[in-house]
Amino acid sequence: MNPRNIPPATRDDPARERRHSLLGLVSSALLTGAAFALVLAQPFARPVLLACIAALALVQIGCQLFFFLHIDLRRSHRDDLQLVLFTSLVIVLMVAGSMWILSSQHAMMG
Amino acid sequence: MRFASGTDRHPGLNIHGRDPDAHRAAEPVIFGFWIFLMSDLVLFALLMATYASMSLHGIAGGPTPRQAGDLASAGVETALLLASSFTFSLTSLALKYRDDRRALVGWMALTGLLGLGFLGCEAKDFASLIGKGWAPELSGFLSAHFTLLGTHFLHVACGLAWMAVMFVQIAVRGLDQAVATRIMRLALFWHLLDVVWIGIVTLVFLQGSLS
């Protein structure tokens, strides 16, 4: 625990990392604000609005993974990123499958 | 290469420059915790799928998603949780760069307060729904609504309990290696709860008020 052990690596720079966190806060706040503003003002038709808030949410999730969870495309992060992508695949299969089954069950019962 | 020195080894803030021994010890436990968090993400995704299905087909004469969701309250909750995610990243930076633990404890305490505020707001939402007679057993939709939000609520409450344990351990043991990696795992847990909340806000409150 000796500060002199810090190598001259550029990424280990407190000011830079504080800015990184601040960018996470600002980008998330802007994206959230935009999504709420769209829903309150409703300037477009409903399908367009739904696509917009879904896109804003996805971008914000990406921002938080990058700025707060430090997941990126660097080689040393590949395993973590692959795990995120594999989990996303499992989620898409399970969620899409469940929705399909539930909606056709509903259609047959109705 | 995963085992090269001086590189990031795990999700979240890496402390390799600051404390190389703790960094090496941290890799397997944090990667393992990351696997747990991914399985948690699957749980939330399936609760959201159930919610999406129930909000279409499970109204059963009860309230609609638009009536049940309070957009203003969701805005306050989102702001509180986002602010707490930011203050936790300052906690991590204090862990990495500062020798005095006052900054770390201060930022983590502020994170805890913001988390408590979030829980308070959500508890108020739950109470107001039940006060209107819209309890979970009224319809499939309300069951799914309470299950999804309640699961997230419990996760945040667990995060706060974990924080309380960390305050005690910092006071008793100081910032040793084990305590430091526990705080790093708590950071991942906390940040991911905010990521899940983005999905919940978009699906339940924003999408709900457009329905």
C-alpha cells in the first residue's frame, strides 16, 4: 500500500478517472432526461416513441457498463465482455421464447 | 493476456498500480462474482419478460400499467440511484488512490444515504398502490409488477446491508486486502443494480405511461 508503487501508466491517473466517472454521471443523466422528456412531450407516434426510449435505454446501459463498470474492448477485458455477450444471448433466447409461448397460450385461450 | 502484470484483470475499477498483491488476489474472486451477477441479470430479464406479458394479458379488470406507474416518483428514484452509482465510483477511486479512509467512508456513507432514499421512495409507491386496493393478488399484472420491483428493492436493501457490514469491517480490520476486494465486489453489485433499474424504468414506467 505504498503510493510510490504506482507505475507511470496513463490510465492510473486520479484526475482522469474522476473525469471518467463524471462523464458516466452526465451521459446517464442526459439520456434519462431525454427519455423522460420524450414520454412527457410525446412529439411522435407511439411506435416511434417506444423505439426511441428503448434505444436511449440501450445506449445508457452501454455508457454505464463503460464508465462505471469499466467494461470495454481492451484485450484484457475480453473474458468479461464475452460473458456479458453470452448472458445477453441467453437472455434473448429465454425472454423471446417465454414471450412467444405466453402470447400464443393467451391467443389459444382467448 | 489475462495474467500480464499492470493490466486490468476484472470488471470494475482495477487497483493494479496501487496495490499489486491485492490486485492479483482480486482477479478470481471478482471474476466469480461477475458470473453470479450475470446470472442475476438473467433472473431480472425473465421477471421483465413475465411483466411484459402480464401487462398485456394480465390486467383482469384491475389497474393498467399507466394507472399503476407513478412517473414523477420514478424520476426521483432514477435520479437517486444514478447519483448513488456515481458516488460509489468515487468510493472506488478513494479506495484506489487515497490512503486516508475518511474519503472512502464518506463517499460510501453518501451512497448508502442515496440508496436509503431510493428505498423510501419505492416503499411509498408500494404503500400507495396497496392503499388504493391494488395489492399484488388483484391481477396477474400487479403480481408481476410487485415481483419485478420488489426483487430489485430487495437487491438494493441487500446492498445497503453489505455496506453496513463493510463500515464495521473497515472500523475493526482497517482496509486490508480482503476488505478491499469486498468493497470492489460491492461496487460491481451496486453499479449493476443501476443498470437493471434503467431497464425497469424504461419497461415499467416509460413504456407503461405510453400504453
